Amino acid sequence: MMHALQAQFSDVDDLLREAAHGRLRNHGSIVIENSGRIGPLVELLAGAQQFPAEYASVSFEGSFALKAREAWATGQSFGGGYSDQAGVFPLPLENPVQTSDPVWEQWLLHAENIAKAKGFPIGLVASLVGALGEMQDNVYEHSGAASTGLVAYAVTDQSFEFVVADRGKGVLETLRQNPEHAHLEDAGEALCEAIRPGVSRFPAASGRGQGFVQLCRSMVTDRVELRFRSGDHALTLCPTDDPLSGHQQLSHTSALAGMTISAIWRADTP
């Protein structure tokens, strides 16, 4: 029997929960339909890496997830061509910003240019691309597993979305390296702390830990949704006119290794 599910975060989490309990393969063939979002697809692919046997019967509608899975496995990027509107850049061992990797620079520039070509505000696009760069740098700074990292983007007539993911330590273990945050008990607490100014694995006096705040500030609008997922929690933010005081929703999820950050700007409010 074949089941069809849309690529929504809730459906992705249901699959991960079944996989964690060894039950996903018992549900038969599952087809993931296109929802217009790449964030859920990246989380799903991360789950498939975590439980490969359980996800063997899961297939995808459309080409993005298949290309993304191949890119993550081979380290070969896609989506930097003239007419491409979505792409994935698997992160190498060395930070491509520090090495001035021409492939990374061209890929990132294309993502920016295609969004501008769709008519999105130039300042907003620059902020989003800048935030994307900050988040990929965070993978090298904090994950402890940069080679598992992945950056993805997708542009439509109505939205600009990017995702930065890794399968490293996760936010809880990372923050616990700082004695100031050793008391944190779960990933939910850690995510709520991580978006506060000056919070990182380094002492507050170091002046580090501004990355998430800068991300929020660069996307202050009611047309943006930010999602941070690490361990067994996800934190969703809609910043509105204040980067840290807009709508926030913390939810308990199935445990997923590492950290995944999804950001989407919509031309029209949902």
C-alpha cells in the first residue's frame, strides 16, 4: 500500500518518530509530495541519514529532494546555473568563505541574483544572503562536524527560502561547553538561550554569540518565519517588528542530530 504525505514539518516529524521506534518500514511505500518548502525536505533527508534502513521505502515527488540527497552524499553542489531557482551546497572540510572558494562564491551570488530577478527587494535579499553566510559560518564554529553541513536555497515567485543544516553536536551539547550554560537540561532550553545576545559556547565576555540575533534582526518583518531545530525540540519565530519579541513557539519533536535552521520570506503574508 502506498501513502502520500506533503513535505510539511509536522509530517516529517511523524516519519522520524516512527523511524526512531523501528516502525516506519512497516508502513509500506511513502511518497513525499511537494509542499513548496525545502526546509522540511532537508530535515527529512537528515532523518534518512540517521535511520537509513527505516527510510528505504520513502520516495519523493519532484527532483529537489533527490538532487539534495545525492549532493549531501557526494559533496557535489547544484543550483548555481543560469536558470536554477533552487540548489544545495554541501559544506567542505574547510570554510569556503575563508578559502575564497570560487564555487561557493558563484553559487551564493546566483542565489542572490535569482531572488533579485524575481523582484524581491534588494535590501531584503542582501540581508537574507548575508544571514545565510553567517549561519554557514556557525556550522564551522560550533557543530564539531562541518563536513556534515549543507546549505540550500529555493526561490519562487512568492518566496525566498534558505536552509542551513548539519549533523553535529547540536545546540544543547554546544552551549554546555560554556560553564555559564552547563545547567541547561534539554534542547528546548538551549534553543531559547541560543537566540539571546551573547550566548554561545564561549564566555559572554568574549563578545561572541551574536549570530542568531543578527539573523533575526536581518529578517524583521511579518513576512518571515524562522525555524531552529536541534535534538528533540524546534523553535519557530515570526520576528515582526522586534527580532526577539515577536511570536515564538517551542515544540517537542522527535530527536534529530545536529542543527537545522530554516528561514522563509513570503511576498504575501500567509
